[in-house]
Amino acid sequence: MKRVITALCVLIACSVPVNASKERLISGPGKTIACYKPIKVAPKIRVKRIKMSDNRLQYEHRNGRIELVDYPPIYKEIEEIVEPEHILLRAIPC
């Protein structure tokens, strides 16, 4: 196992170039025209509620006695994206 790890380390060390060329982008001084601040806008979502069952009263045996239990209605929510998340650029003074 040690031989395999040592061999892999040697292979990795030999595969990396010694003098990797670095590219530089040279540009002259630019003039600032405007400044902006990015503002993240949350997505707009439309929620549709569908009633699956009505509320109900039900007798149940609990703790050695009979109790009347009220169960609330059950709804299913369907979410629809109206407008996706995006970024606004708001102008600010420079």
C-alpha cells in the first residue's frame, strides 16, 4: 500500500510543470463612467391552496376514556414561480 501511494505521489509531482507560464492582461487606465450596486431580488411565487379534506370531529379512546377530538382541514399548496430570482443594478454615486 505504501509503495502504491509513493508511486502516485511521484507521478503527481512529475506531471506538474515547473515553470508554468502566467498570462497577464495589460490594459491602460480606464475612466469610470458609472457605479452600480447589485441588489438580489427574490423570486415571485404564486401559491395555490387546494382543500384536500374538511375539518372533522371524531371520538377517540385516549387514557382510558372517550374524547372528542377536532381535526383541522387539510390543504395542499402548489407553488408556481411567476418571476425567477434575478439581480438588479442600482446606480449609486461614485
